[in-house]
Amino acid sequence: MSATQHRPGERKHVLLGVSGGIAAYKACEVVRRLRDAGAEVRVVLTENAARFVTPLTFQALSGQPVRHGLWDAEAEMGMGHLELARWADAVLIAPASAGTLAKLAHGFADDLLSTLCLATTAPVAVAPAMNHRMWLHPATQANVAALRARGVAILGPANGPLAEGESGPGRMLEPQQLVQALATPGGTHVA
């Protein structure tokens, strides 16, 4: 049975990766909505994401321990990053910062989230969130094109008001839109 096939009554396993950016607060609602849709959710935070929303918040919402470091001695004693990579039926990174997109596009594995993405066979979807200038920069667009060519679903970004008061493409899709994209037949769907 592949990672994306389920037995009747089995819950979908969604690994939610949260990278640093103000949109990290929306990831809390993503967890809640995924659980409401019947998914079991485990959360992995980047170091920068934990500056915006604490691991304890995600633990309370998911009902699962939150991982935020590759060098967690207890979890890694059993190669926990590989266990998480195998556990996932789908990986969603929301928000996906410009830095995270670059890491994934170039195959860097210098933190837990990027390492998991290299180790999983589950479909990966990213929900970009950043300033519109960063989103439109040729380097970011090249990274997105490379990810798309590898089968990574790019969910958004939306066009609209941004955290710093500007407006343009770069706004993370709303949590319900992300959950609906994961529920689309085939696992993920580009909005």
C-alpha cells in the first residue's frame, strides 16, 4: 500500500511544515481545518517559524508533539525525520517563505523541514507567502518553476493586501482554500 492509499476508515496523515513569516499565524487555522476534515496532522516548524508562533500552540491544536529541530536527540535516536517522512500521506508547507522555496528548489537539507521534503515520497504542496517584490523576483520565480517541474503543487499566492501595508501577489491562500486543495482527487491541486 503506497503512502497515499488508505484503508476504509483510516485518517489521512498530513505533515504541515510552517516556515518563517507573518502568515505563520494562519497555519494555526490550517491545522484546525485539516483536523475538522478528518486528517491527522503533525507539525514541523522552521526555526524562524517558531519566532512567530510557538510549538506549544501547534501541539495544542494538532494533539501531537511538534518537531522544530533536526538535532532533537530523542527523536533522532530512531531517525525520526525518516519516520515522519514515511508517515506523511501529504506534505503541505504553509506558509512557504522565499527562503524555504529556494532550499527546496536546490535540494538543501539543512533543517528538519527541508530534510523531510527530500526524504518523503508523499506529494508536496507549498503555499507561498511573502512581499510581492520577493514573489516577483526572478530568483523566486526560477525556484517555483523548478519545484513545479518536479511535481510540487504551488498553491497561490493570492493577490491582495500584505502585512506591511502594500498590496500585490504574495498573500498566502486562506486556510480553507488550502484544505480544499489537499482534498481534491489526486491529492493536491494548483489553485
